[in-house]
Amino acid sequence: MNELVASFGGRARRIAQRIFSRPRIDVPLAAGLFVLALIGLTVLYSASNLNTSMVIGQATRFLVGAALLLAVSRIPPSLLRAWTPWFYLLSCVLLVVLMVLGEGRGADRWLDLGVIRFQPSELMKLAMPMMIAWYLHPRPLPPRWRDIAAVGILTGIPALLIGRQPDLGTALLVLASGLFVLFLAGLQWWKIGAMLAALAGAAPVAWHYMHDYQRERVLTFLHPENDPLGTGWHIIQSMIAVGSGGIVGKGFNQGTQSKLEFLPEHTTDFIFAVLGEEFGLIGVLVLLALYVFIVGRCLWIAANARDTWSRLVAGAFGLAFMVYVIVNGGMISGLLPVVGVPLPLVSYGGTSAITLLTGFGVVMSIHAHRKWTP
């Protein structure tokens, strides 16, 4: 008994030493995130017509997210893996509670706890890849069909709950983040092809259950010129803003589309168009290069991870992060339907920024503790 107590005490002491030792951050990844946050605050300052209170509020959220990043990066991946099912379950419960108590502009996306308001679906963006990796971690890879079916249930239930809010864009992103884990787990290409064919076959059924405004967004994406002053307004004005920026842009705070209120949601979902108008193609390429660097660093950390859970989580989080950028960029350039996806760490919004930075804390924990992972 004494040996058992001593062993437990020694293990707890070693874990405490790791948690409370010096900060363990990945410097290249932290530098990329810091530069991205600065660019985000700069573009937000212009997009909000020099509204300092909005910028200060967003900077405060970045600081909260950075504090969580530092805290999570100190926690060993083995503990994060052990907590994953509870985190996933908590996120699912919050989505169910949201169905009863939610509030929003025509949608139940926000949960008001009195002190803070947040979107539980943003938590699921982090919980989903961690949960799928937790499920696959002790199992033989590549995944078998029964494992794929289990992953389908684990991803499908939260996606349906988010889709009922309704928030189709976030539901698809959550679904994609779970499927990325399957891909990184070595899923054979013929199985990927079979799954894509099944999804394509289910598209007519999904179309039947979509809301009218969601069908309208898809049709508007295909033919925005049919209703230029109505449903096509967002896409047309966004493309005008990006195109008018040219190579070098109109200059900081000189974007007419946002300043004259032609461009809708110019501080949130369409802030990428503000950057394109004021900083041109060069500004867009610089921002995209920064995103590629951050994603590449996540994939490098995944390649050097010591266990299956860590490798799958770091890789899936990096790929999901890139998909957020691609979907938002596709929205503002008219290449994808408008689905209300913010530009990561640039669009104004608290829950998204804090959740993303917490997720990078998980990635940094994986890198910082790799020498202790057997």
C-alpha cells in the first residue's frame, strides 16, 4: 500500500513539475500567431471606421486566448487525452442546452450565462478532432469499417445539433474536422472515394431538409446577378471590393466599399474583402502566406509527435484551420456560397478567437512534451 501511495505521489509530482515549469511554447508558431493577431487588429481598426473600443475589446479577447494557450501548453498530452471524452460530452450538452435557451439573430447560436455569451459550436471545433483521435488512439490503423461507422456517429450527432441552430457552415466544418482525423489515420483512398460518393448521393436528401434561406444562398452563389440588390448583394459587393484593390490596394483606411457601408458584415465574415480592397493582391498573398506557415508548422509538429493521439490532433487541427481560411476566402471571392464562416483570428468575434488560441495551446503541448512521451 505504501509503495502504491509513493508511486502515485511521485507521478503526481512529476506532472506538477511539468505544468508549473517555465512556459513551453513553440516560438515559430507563437510568432506566426502574434503577427496574424496584429494584422487582424489593424484591419479591424480600419473596417470599424477607427473604432478603438472595438479594437480594444478584440485585443482583450486575444489576451484571454493567449493566457489559455499558455495554460494548456503546460498540460501533458496524456492528461489532455484523458480529459477529451468529458470535454466532448460537455460540448454536446451545451449544444442541447442551446436548443432550449439559445438566442441570436434568427438563430439559436449564442448561450448567455449572465457573465459571458458564447457559441458552444465553437467549442465543438476543438473537441471534435480531439475526440475522434481519442477513439482511434488505441485501435489498429488504418481504421476499419466499424471504426468509420463509430466516427460517423461521433461526428454526425454534434453536426446535426449545430445544423438545427441553424448554422450549416459550422456544422460542415465540425464534420470536416472529424473526417480529417480519419484521413490522417491512414484511411485508404478507395474508402475515401466510397465515403465521398455516399455524401454526394445524400446531397438531394440534405437539400430537401435545408431551410429556404440556405437553398437561396446556394442558388445565389450560382447566379448572384439574378438579384443584385437582394440576395446577391453580399457576393457582388464583396467581389467589387476585392477587385477594386488591384495589386497594391487603395491604402489603409481608404476602402470605399466598407466606409460607405456597401460591404455588409465588414468587421466579421467579410473582413477579408476589406483587406483585399485596402492592401490589394500583395496584402492578400502576405496574409495567405502567414496562414500557410501556421498550418505547415502544425503539420510539422504532427509529423514529429510521439503517439497516435498527438499526431492526429495536431495534424487535424492544422488542416481544419486551413479549411476555415479557404471557406472564408471562397465566400468573399464568390467561389463558395455564403455560409457565415469568420476569417480565423482576423474577423471580429470572441468565442472563435479564444477557442482557436486554446487549440494552438494543445498543439504546443504536444510539441513541448514530446520528449516525455514514451
